[in-house]
Amino acid sequence: MNRIMSPTIAAIVLIGAMAGQATGDSLAPLVERLRPQVVSIRATRPSTPAQKAAGILGTPGPVQGLGSGFIVDPSGLVVTSAHVVVGATDVKVVVAQGRTYRARVVGADEKTDVALLALEGARALPSVTLGDSDRVRVGDFVLAMGNPFGLGNSVTVGIVSAKGRVIGAGPYDDFLQTDAPINPGNSGGPLFNEAGEVVGISTAMVQNGQGIGFAVPVNAARHALAELRKKGRVDRGWIGVGIQDLTPELADLLGARQGHGALVAQVDPKGPAERSGVQVGDVILALDGKDIDGASRLPLLVAETPPGRDIRISLERKGRSHAVRVRVEKLPEPSPKGEVATPRQGPRKPTLGVGVAPRSGDGDAGVLVTDVDPAGASAGLLFPGDVILEIAKTKVASPRDVAALVERHGSRGPLLMRIKRGATALFVAVEVR
């Protein structure tokens, strides 16, 4: 009699067969091989003032966090998530055999949320094999291992349900999404492929989601880990552009022939890209021959480029192809300086649905958005505090400029605007009413 396997059993049989590790319908041989490479982490931090105040009601002073990690070198180097250990005064790592090691934080990179630890007195530990996350496909089976809720040596199985996810976690968002359960305490733990190679580092979960977790692709973490191991910090490349995805609507308004790429919305004055002739409105299509499918791809490639190296950028400008060479510089430290503006109520613009006012500071460039009609054309696109820099590719310097350009455009479809939000410039298309 033929037996029809459930989807779960079929998945287990398939992943085991592909890995060459399972017998029958069990993943036990694969798990037994990988488990010694995975660790649990306890990180102790000083309590915050609020937590200390709550201590009156029984909350202890020091706060202990839980996380996971994996051994990348037999000498005792361990990878985990930066948020697990940043700010910790004491870090202890428990290996699968039960032994506890005190750990030193070699370095942590909060931009990619990875950290490197060194275990004191460790030697000849079993270490993982790093895979190639670029070759991971949606639908591939994965194993998540770690310390969820303090339950060490836990294993869950699932598939990669999406790639290249941008969830607003940082400037280098490029997550693997999986339905393998990831819970508090899993952060920093490995996501193994069917061959037993690490392809991701568990880092985030959706609070209200069912079966949705995220992992940093191991290829995106390689550069940071190599830099941390070498010098305890990460130096990244920088070319000085602000970019955004090229939507079909923006492509039409800008006359771009390509339906993909990274749209340049801002060029830093005196930055590498500006000196090489990159302009606002250019669409970057490739970097050193590597295609740029969307805006999230470019920062990753530039960041991994050593400062001082020249790169070739292929771009489209006003429907024509161009190529420029840009010398990559070291990413500067963030500036504490913010926008200087004095908001005041400006005249209501019925067709655009915003109030605007002159600006003070920052060279008085552009016009300040003071309020937005929640039922107007710009609702959800412009926000108070935004600065309108250009309308229909024409620079604006006063509310009168805005009124004239909007009136000139009339209701002839979407109006292309270039704005500045915080330190970032971007294009928006507003359907004038």
C-alpha cells in the first residue's frame, strides 16, 4: 500500500536526502553534527534608571540578556548579533557540551548587527562552514539553531520564504526571510542550509507575525567579520550619493529607459561621486559590472569596497548611457548637525495640499513644508519638516516659486518633486489636484 507523506515529513525527507545526513525521515544525524558548533550566550548589562526604579518592586539591578552564536574558528572565535552584546559588562558563552567560557567582545558592528567574540581559554572547538548566501533560493530548506527563551540547543526547520527584505533595521538591509521559527534568544544563531553550511545569522522577528523571521545573509556579514577580526572595527567605502528605488512612475517622469536601478536623489558636495560627475537624476545600473536591481543593492557593494579603490559606475542620464570612474573614500562618521529651520505657518496651497514657508539656515536652500492636508494630494508623500528643493526639475527658493510652478503644471498628471527629509534627499511624484 502506498503511503502519502504529510508536507512536513516530505520536507524533512527531502532536506535530509539533499544533505546526505538523514536516515529515513529523521534529521537527527545532521543536527548531531551541527549542534556542537552552536553556542548560547548570556550578556549582563547595567540596569537603566527606569529599571532601577522598578527594582523597588522586585526587578534586580543588573539585566541579563540571552542570545545565540556559532563558532567560526577552533581557537574560540564566535559570531553573534551585535545587539546581544553591545553595552554588556560581562559576556558568558555556553557550548553544546555544557562548558561555560568568559568571552571578550573583539568588536561589534551595529550597522549589520554582527559581533565577534573571543572565548578565554578555548581551543580545538568544532567550527562551522560558511556557505554562499547569494546562491540561496526562495524555497530552499533551512535549519535555525540556538537558544530561544533560554532553551539551549533548540532546532527548528523551515524554508527561505523571501530574499532581499528591507525592514528598516539599518542602512544595509538585505535580509533572508524564513518561516523557520525564530524567537527571543535566537538572535545571533546560525541559519544552516541543507548541506550544513551557515547561510544566515538570525537577527529579527515580527512581533505580530506568524512564522516570519529574518536573518543577515552570511555574505553581507563577511566583510564586517573580517574587519572586526583584523582591527576590531569596520571601515566602509563611501561615494557620497543618496539613492532610492526607481519606481515606474518616477522612471516615466524622468524619462528613464530602464525599469530598474538606483535613482540618485542627492549628491554630497565635494564627495567622490560629485567630483566624478555623477548628477542628481542619474540612474545607476551597475557597479564594476555587477547589476544594481534596486536601491538596497548599491550601499552594500560600495560599503564592501576598500577605501582608495576606483570603481566603474554604469548609469543612465536623460535616456543616454554613461560610465564614470569614482574613487571610493572611507565612510565618514555621522554628523550630529541636523536641519536648521524655523517652521511657521505658510499659505495653504489647495492644489498641492501643503503649507510652506521660507527657510532659515543651511544656505536657505529650498522651502519648508509646515503642514500637510491629510485629505490633500501630498498626504503620505510629504510631511511637516520636509524641504522642497525642486519642482519639475526647477529649484525653488520661496513659497512664491512653489505656487508659480504648481500653477504652471496644473493638473497634467503627476508632478515630479525633489525634497530633503532630514539628511536625505529623494524624489516624489505628487498627483496635483
